[in-house]
Amino acid sequence: MRLLFLGDLVGRAGRNIVIERLPGLIEDYALDFVVVNGENAAGGFGITEEICQDVIDAGADVVTLGNHSWDQRDALVFITRQDRLLRPVNYPQGTPGRGSHLYTARNGANVLVMNVMGRVYMDALNDPFAAVGRELDACPLGQVADAIVVDMHAEATSEKQAMGHYCDGRASLVVGTHTHVPTADHQILEHGTAYMSDAGMCGDYDSVLGMEKDEPINRFLTKIPSGRFTVSNGPATLSGVAVETDDRTGLAVKIAPVRIGGKLSPALPDFW
């Protein structure tokens, strides 16, 4: 199975490059399943129902969220009727929406996707490891699920790496989001789980994490806010990771970064 995961979609620039390029990628490379993190899609803060639907219409099978899940208040409402939108699975019981779900891929396979948020330098949610463990136990790879994708939305690479090893052999892919910078540590772990600390962002890299540079620089220099953060809408890079799995086990056999357009050096998997 061919999986594509795209990192945090930031603002209009990120939306546009994903919506423009994703349909062609799916067709040209016979992608079976696509996950997009969309928590920064609406002006850098949260996601609207219209944007979510636009990304799904472009070919995303699932849109995941993170610490900005509820920045657009209507998300608390529409997430209850949009089963392709996932918020972190370790939110308190009773939080609207769902944190994991079993989906059907284009090739007919069953794909479990879960979104989980770390706790190091982040909001103090429920234990992410316990939450992920329960989901993996309830839907085992190679038995119920043909592939499993875990979006680990976290600040600390140590926590992301620990999650990767915790899931090793039980998930197809554990990939980090949130820090908006693609890492160079893509690998297949000892027991067959593909791992990458951060998929990067889909957005303008001539920026500070997708935001226009002046205000972040000012805050570092003076510690005094002088205005709001504004999304940078220059030429965007589509950034993520591609994984190919063994159809028998659901474990990864290949992994490679994906970078298209914008300022970053291009990268496409040699197995596509």
C-alpha cells in the first residue's frame, strides 16, 4: 500500500498548494491513502468546515488536528458530523469528535488513523501513550487494520521518538507534526514501523513557521507583542512523507520525504 502524509497545512499558501497538487499526486503515483494535518489551515489557526471539505475534495482521506483544534469555534460543532476530521485522541472524555477511526483506502484496505497530542511543552492532556496503546490493542495491525498511521502532534522530539519506538511493530507509520520543520531522520524502526520526527509544513518557508517574519522577530527582540501573527503567503512548499507498506503485514518497507515547490530542495521517493 502507498501512503502519503502531509504536514501542517498553514494558511492560504499551504491550502492552495495541497489542493492544486494533491489530485495529480494521487493519480500519477497511484496513492492508496492520504492524511493531511490541517490544524493551521484557517489563517494559521484552526480549520473551518469549508476548508476541511476543500482538502477532502482534493483527495485527502483524513484531516488531522492538534493544539489549534478549536481556534475556529465552529469546529466544535462540525467535527461531530465530519468523520474524516480527527482531533487528538487523548482529549478528555466528552470532547466533541473522535481521535481515531478505521477508514477504507482506495485499494479496499482498512486503514486506522489516529491523532494524538504530546504533553511536553504542550497542554496537559491525558497520557498520549496510554491512549495510543488502547487504540492499537483494539484494532491490531495485520488483523483488523491493514495499515495504521499515527500523527504525533508534539513539541519535543524526545516524546515523538519515544512514541515511535512504543508503536514499533504495531503501526505502519508514526510521524510527528506541530514544529513545521521537516526533519532528516526518516527511517524504518527495528520492528518495521516507519518513523519521522516531523513532516514539516505545507506553507511558505520564507517565514517563521509559516508566519510573516516581522512580528515573531519583534517579540524575540523586545518580548512585547506589537500586533497579531499573520500568515505568510509567498510560494509554498508541499512537505510530507511517503511510505510503502507490506500488504501482508502492514509494516513499512520503504519511507522517503516529499517536498514539492517553494524554497526547500525538492524530494520525491525513488520508489514512486
